[in-house]
Amino acid sequence: MAFASIIRLLSLAAIWGASFLFMRLAVPELGPAWLMFGRVLLASLFLALVAIGYRRSLPIRQYAGHFMVLSFFNTALPFLLFAYAAQTLTASLLAVLNATAPLWGAIIGWLFFRQVMTFKVVAGLLLGIAGVAILVGFDPIVADSAALPAIAAAAGAACCYGIATWYTRQARPVPAFINAHGNMWGATLWLLPLLWFIPLTETQPATHTLLSVLALGVLCTGVAYLLYFRLVQDIGATPTLTVTFLIPVFGVMWGHLFLNETIGWHTLAGAGIVIIGTMLVTGFNLNAVRTATALKESQ
């Protein structure tokens, strides 16, 4: 793998891991609905500028229904659920629960799409469940009465990503950038009606709150999508999958450095077990990465 691709991969993991930090900083003042609306609106505008720069149109009429379904399960609902959970849970816990998305995808595939559950997948699921149990069960935050609904919301958000993955597999192919661009505008439309019923928590948000929203929209969504698509183009989908396992590492690190979150033994053990379980479920292995990268570099 080229050095530039390694830098892009680490940057993407660091950016997506930081999204939970920014949510924790901004959600107390803005609330989940306004925070996530600001995020997707800024991301939509950013991607629109990129589309203008590259002269790429957005075929809304052709894919309108697809954008609305995809944006609901892939962006609007999971973003909202994670923002709700961020009012109670630590950034570290949110980052690890986010990494369970492939586990939910495997369960959905088995229940609704007759996907065969191999021994490796079952072992990965059991490890993932055990990792979450360790992470949550020994976390002092569980004593908070709001913790269980927040944990359920974060798990539901990860489940939404699993649903979106299967929907994308079944839907007709759409170019990646068009998917991302239309997805953001669809999510903006889904979240807009909520603003009429949910007032802002603070009428004059602090500067750090506004900067967090800007970072979530432009950096953690708009720029992150561009990095992701560049990586898929340069090294292929399989090596790019490593970002899934790196996000919890950065999420835990940012939470510790900037929010003074404690890294206990249960945090490290739970996160490690979840990552191993996810690797088993996705079929990820180092040989696949080496092979895919070698093929790419030989072209």
C-alpha cells in the first residue's frame, strides 16, 4: 500500500472517530435534531460545491425514491439516534458501538436474506456480543438512569447501518459520489420537519458548539466521504475496510485526550473483542488486504 494511501486511511479513521467527540461537545446546547440537521445541511452544501467544481450533476428525478430510502436508514435516523445517545454516553462507548454495524448486517442477512451463517460468522457475532457486554457492563455510566435508552439508541443506529448496507446491495447501482450527495440532501429533508417541533436548547450557542457543527458537517461528513471514495479507487474496497477497525481506536483516544474520559480495562478489552468479532463477521483478513493491494499496484 502506498504511503499516501496509508495517510488517507489513518486520516479517515481519525476524522470519523472524532465525530463522536464533536457530537458530545455540541449536543448539550443544540439537542439531537438541530445538531444533526446542521451536520447534514453543511455536508450537502459542501458536496454540492464539490459537484460544481467537478461538473457532476445530481439526477434527482431519476433517483429520488432511492435517495429518500437510503438517506433515512444510512444517515437521518442513525445520526439522530447517535446524537440522542451522545447526551449520556461517552465518545469512547459511542465509537465502539458504532463498530458493531457489520454484526447487525450479518444478523439482518441471516434473518431476511437467507445468508448462510458460517462458524466464523457465528463466532464473530458471539465475540461482538461479549465485547459489548464487557464494555457496557463494567462502565460506571450504566448507573445513570438514561444510560440504557442511550445504549439502545446507539445500538439501533448501528443496526440502521446494517439495514442500509443490505438495501444498497439490493438496489440498482448508483455512482458512489452521486449516492453520497443525494443521501445528504435526502437526510436534510428527513430532519427538517423535526425543527418545527423541537426548539433549540440554547438560543445563542457557544463558539465551540458552532465549530463542532461545522467540523461534523464539513470535515466528518463531506471531506470524509471524499477520502473514502479516493481510497476505494486507489486500493480497493477490501483494504479500505480496515477503517472500520481503526475508528474505535481513534474514538477512544479523542475522548480521553479532549474530554478526559477514563480508559479502563473494560474499555480496551471490550473494544478489542468487538473489533475481532467484526473482522470475523466481515471475512476480513490480512491476506485479502495484501492480495488486493498487490493486484492494484500491479495494474
